[in-house]
Amino acid sequence: MGLPLQGLRVVDLTQDFAGPFCTMILSDLGAEVIKIEKPGGGDETRAWGPPFIDGISYYFLSLNRGKKSVVLDLKTREGQEIVRKLVVDADIFVESSRPGQMARFNLDYTRLRRLNKAVVYASISSFGQTGPYRDRLGYDLIAFAMSGIMASTGEQGRPPIRMSIPVADLAAGHYASTAILAALSRRLVTGRGDYIDLSLHDSIVSWLTYLSSYYFATGKEPERRGSAHPSIVPYQAFRCKDKDLVLAIGNDSQWTNFCHATGLERLITDRRFSTNPARVKNRHLLIPALQQMFRRKKAKDWHKVLVQAHVPATPVINIRDVVRDPQVRNRRMIIRSDGDVSRLGSPMRFYTTKPKKTTPAPQLGQHTAEILAELGHPSKEIEKLRTGHASG
């Protein structure tokens, strides 16, 4: 049995992060993803380096595995017509241009649904297709800074921080793929597709979750606590003799196990610390004492003791350690191929389906001739289209 989206075709007019992340998820699920790129440079993330591997930036490699690259100049009638031909037999169309750009290329949803009423069309943008910020330029960092989340990052008295990965892009890419799958599900009943308007800003604002509930309930801004949790204690990183160790005690039973394992049995009956609400209230007393204790041993020694006591804990490990981690290897989250750079695997597992054998991210225009020949274009015309020399 094939993967769930095997046999479905995606026309991908996205670039940067959120859109390509969305279409990579669809590719991992078995869809054929045809990535349309502009002549010359293609997706701008191809230039986001160094490092470059076989001429492709590490950034582009991380977002475009398993796709086919076709070079078309969408400013030309020929380029637009080819996209329309692809849409006739496509199931999904994803674009991440500024609002209004697709209409200028005659590739907006209103026009394309006339060609294929079953197409699911998704637009991913910074602020969405409506609202006062519709036409603003924006990247992940802008959306993150405007979400309320960045204001709660970092530690008291220090500046807020950017996450080391683009969380607004990731949120938007995930939501877009989820919405597309939902529209495909309904299409099975109605036979009709849908239009999806999704923004980075909306997506990351939705990730406020309990931070917003705290504000709604108290009228106060959440405090910056570094790695600590606002309503669970102890739930944060502690510095050990050599490195940091994260302790994540989620209930009072785990707290009891922790106290027995570390020789702190006296704290079990101490009313200041015996329940989680009490520990939250008295964190200013508890955390310094625990920090002093953790400094006495190495992180791996504390980790061994705590795991044996069924207490959630782990050293903070780097990417080198992640790559070597036996759990990561067992779950095939790192894919190694002969003569190819390692890449991440998909976290999605299907018991009745073998994992998809994905290909690396494509070279710019690698599949132009293949796809255009499939549409019936002669080789001379293909070469003109590939190089962007078609008429305007």
C-alpha cells in the first residue's frame, strides 16, 4: 500500500521557509511536488549560505527533499500557461507570494478553479489576504516579535531572544499542511476544492496558548523565566558540574521520587514544597537550593540517578549528540545515503506503509525538461522556457 497522498500532484509556487516546509510535508506523505522556480536564482534560500553542498545551500536542502524543480518565468504568458496546464490535473496548489501577486500572474484561485474545481489552493503570507497589515513585508522574526511570545523569552533583566529555528514559519507550514489535508478530506464528499488563507502572524499568535490564558485571567504579562516554567516547579535547566541538565517534574509523585533519589526526603513533607502550587509559590527558595545541589556532580551522573528513579530529566545535548543518539537512529530520523549528505527523516509513521525513499533537494531546474515534455512541449521550446527567453 502506498503512502496516503501517493498519486496526488502538488504545484508548488512557494519559497523561503513556511511554504516549502508545508509542501515538504506533503511530499513526505507521498505526493508528487513540482516546485516552480524563477530563472537565474530560483528559490532565494538557494543563496542562503554558506555552507553549500554540490552548489545547493544547506538551508534549501533542509526544506526541499523529494521535490521536482521546474524553472519557469511567471512574468511571461508561456510560463503562466504551463502552470495552468499543470493545475488542470493537479490536486493541490500552494503559493507564498505577497497578496495580489498571483492575480497579477493570472494564477489566483478565482481563475484556477475555473480550470479545476477540485483543486485545493493555499496561500501562505506574512499577514494574510485581509487586514491593515496585508501588504506589509515580513519574515519569521517579524511575526515572532509581533506575536507576544518573543516578549516572554529570555531571562529577567535581559533582552528577549529569537528562537534558533523559525517558529512562525514552522507553525504556518504545519497549519497549512493540516488545512490542505482537511480540504482534501472534504473533497472526497463534495468533489470540490477550497481556498486556504494562512498567515505566519496568525499561526504564531495561536501558539500563545497558556500565555494568553494567563493574561486573560490576570491582566498581567507573563514574566520572563529563561528555561523555567511559569506554573510547574521544578521544570527547567540546572547547571551541573560540567553542563546543563533539564529537570521536568510534572506531578507530585515524580517530586517524591526525585526527593528520594537525591536524598532530599525532608522536602516531601515540607509544606512549602510538598505540592506543585506550593513549589510555584516558593520557587525563590527551592530553585537556588536545587541549583547548589546539582553543581556537585556531572550531568550524566545526575541523569543516571534520575532515570533510574523514573524522574523525567536529560542533559542538554548538542546536534552532534542528537545524530548519534540511539533513539534517533532507531526511528530513522537521520537518513544517510552513499555519496549524499545526511538529511533528516520524516517523523510520520504508517504501520501499513513502507517509508518513502526520498530524494535530496533538486538542483535548480533539474526536472524542467521531464515535466514540460510530459505536457507535450518540444525540446527547443523547453530550452527557451528553461532559460527564461520566452516572449513576455
